[in-house]
Amino acid sequence: MRWFWLLLILGSAPLASAKSRPPNILFILADDLGYGDLGTFGQRRIRTPNLDRLANEGMRLTRHYSGNAVCAPSRCVLLTGRHPGHAWIRDNREVQPEGQAPLPADTITVARILQEHGYATGAFGKWGLGSPGSTGDPLNQGFDRFFGYNCQRVAHNYYPPHLWDNDRWLLLLNPIFSPHQRFPAGLDPNNPAHYARYSGKEYAPDLIQEQALQFIRDHRHQPFFCFVPSTIPHLALQVPEDSLAEYEGQFPDFPYLGTASYLPHRTPRAAYAAMVTRLDRDVGQLVTLLQDLGLREHTLVVFTSDNGPLWDRFGGTDTEFFNSAGGLRGRKGSLYEGGVRVPCVVSWPGHIPAGTQSDRVTGFEDWLPTLLELAGLKSALPPDVDGRSFAPTLRGRSQRERPFLYREFPAYGGQQSVISGRWKLIRQNLQRTNTSTIINELYDLPTDPTESRNVAPKHPEVVTQLEALLQREHTPSRRFPFPILDSRSATSVRDDAEQPAR
């Protein structure tokens, strides 16, 4: 269908073509940003004026759930519309020399569908779903353009020695150093000069931002899907001095010496706040460009996070000080609310009512059908996705609640959870060989959003009902085995072996 849009562009004025084509999609994904890290979600110490304004212009989703509790499996759910019990990627897993376990060649992603229906597609930021040249390479998964980090491990450093420009290794003017090291003994940790060894000349998020902006300029006359999976505010704590200056001296701060992984920083609290505000600045630049090009009213803008914030004090972070989880229990790696409930703002002037809020449960798997419906491509929806479109909700219409939202995560002890109506059942210790150690916890979320009162003993019938749902929704995976669940599953093992790239 690309020829159709080309003819439309050549035969019409830019404004006319903008009105007659499907909406552009700008989807921005933060990395480890907590539910409470934005001003519009209650943050009081970190400034996020652009995202707060975006929320005022659109809708806040207050019960939106990431695809999983860590990076790669969460992104897999987002792009494929399959929940974690059916997804190909279910945990972070590295491959050497660079990259993560790849999506299979025949994976149907939202990018592939949009690409096949005339959209220009670009991804700018952190990938993590297949090493360069593999079946999971973004260029083999529906993206015309990619710029950024292919590998999550390389993305631990904001001053890396290289990035990927499509299929080309782009060398940067940065020194090579490990993103995991301790502050040298014998040096003064209060001297700013002793931290220069943890930076370089080219800050990767700035380079990535330039390419995302250019992609929008280049494709302003055709429908585009601009996916911006930012690395901010994932560790390490690294931010240019101009941003750090906005927060230095505003909080009580003490040097972090690298004792709990990642890089030292002289003012870690100021660094974290500065990173979030710099991400907010980047969002503002993207939205301003849409306005300048006359595309703002024709572009759906989504902002959310891939999972919850880090555990307190890890890598120098202080999520308790910032209330990054918004009072919710759990952090990254956990299926408690704080690990998977994420901030989400959606804006599309003239289509999504301004200044509104939805408390309806939605998840990352719902984006594929939702985006297709909003793009007028509902008929292109694959038959085997788990997501449910919430386009009516975004348009301000009433919509039946989701029957259930399923999550599983084989790491961090092994976990399963399901939300159905008012109830949330979470199971822990699923990697133990002794099944007697499995813990069932039931929470009544409307009255106990912080999951502080386990009511499983009072409602055994609800536990039994939800346990059956947990068993039903898990499909075994050869690549990511989950022994206790696999032995109980009645479904066949998913054939998720890597296949040749298209």
C-alpha cells in the first residue's frame, strides 16, 4: 500500500494529505520509570512539565500495566499483543557478543502490520529483542529505520563506545569504560573532577533524540509509527552537567561510590531527578515538532514505562526518597503493583477528551489491537493476540472491563499473577522444587491498592477460581522453561526456536 500513499502525497497539498491519511503514532517508552515519578501521577520533587501538559491535553490511564516486570519480556508483550504466558520472550537473556534472545522470524509485531499498510516505521532507543542481524533485529521485525542500542547490557552506559544506525556499527567519541565499577580508593568522593572518568563527549540519548526528530521531519507527508524506547532513567546514573545543574543542592545528597553495582555519582538524587526531567524535555521537543509541522492534531501520542522503578538504593537510586512507586508495593522484577503498574498518558487532540482519566485495567498487550483500531486497521488484527482494544475508552466512551489480566515471570523466584474484577491473585516461589513452599496471596485491589492485606484465607473459592485461570493461561516455552507451571499445563510446548530472518 506504500504506492497509494505516494500517489496521495504527490497529488495533494500537505494539509489535505494529512487530513485524509491514518493518524501518526508517536509511542514513547521510558525505562524503569515508576508509577509516581511524574508530576501528573503525584511526583513532588521532580519536574515534568511537558508530560503534565500532555496529560492535561489528553487522558491519564491510572491502572495501566507493563507487559512484564523487566525490560525484554515487557517489550515483547507490547509489540506482539501476546501476554507473558503466550509470549516468545519471557525473561531477559543475553546472547554474545551483543544482544538478547531474538524474536522468531515470523513474529507478527504491531510495527510489521503498520509497515504493511503504508506506515513509515522507526525505532529509536533501546531494543533488546534480538542481536544485530538475527531474526529479532528491529529491521527484521517491521521497522524501516533503527537507531540506538541493540543490546540492553550496552545500554547500561549513557556514553557508550558505539550505537547502531540501522545495520551499521556507529563509533562514538567516547572512551571505553565499564558501566559497573567502584569509586577508586584514596580519591575524594566530593570532588567533581574525580567523576569525569564516568562520562564522555557524546550522550547517547541526545543522539537518539536527534534521529527520532529527523524521522518525523522526513515522514511528515505520510503516516508514521515513531517508537521511542528511551533508556532513561535506567541505571547507570549519568546525565550532562546542564541538566544536573537544575537539581544540584536542592536535596540532601551523599556520594554513591558504586558499592551496589553500576557507576558512582557524587549527587545521585540530583542525577536521577535530572535524568527524568531531561526525558521530559525530550518529550516536549517531539511534541513541539509535531505542532510546528502541523501534525499535532493528527498524531496519537503515548507515553508509558516498561516496568516499575528499581529497588531502593540499588545502583545509587533512592526510590523511597522520590516515592517513585507512588506508594505501591513492589519494584522492578516483582508482579506486585509497584513492579508492573506504570504511568501512562495518551493524547490526541480532537479524539481523546482533554483532562480525563480512566481507571479501567489495561495492559501492554492491548496496544496492538488499540493502535490498529485507531488507525482504521481493525481488520488487520491477528487472530491469536491476547490484547483487547480500549479505543472506545480513549475516545471517552464506556467500555466493559477487561475479563482478566495475566502475568507470569520465571525469574526473581518465579511468579504468576492475575487481576480479575476486584481481585488480584499473586503466586510466589514458583521456581522452588518443593511445591509446598508456593505462596498464594489474594488482594482486594479497590480497597487495598497497596496489597497490604492478604485475604486468601477468607476467600478460598476465589483463590480456586483464579488458580484455574493461572493454569489455563500458561503455555510452556522451550526457550524459557518454567518447570512447575510446565508440568501442570495441558497445552503443548510452544515452538519458539529461532528461524531464518525474512
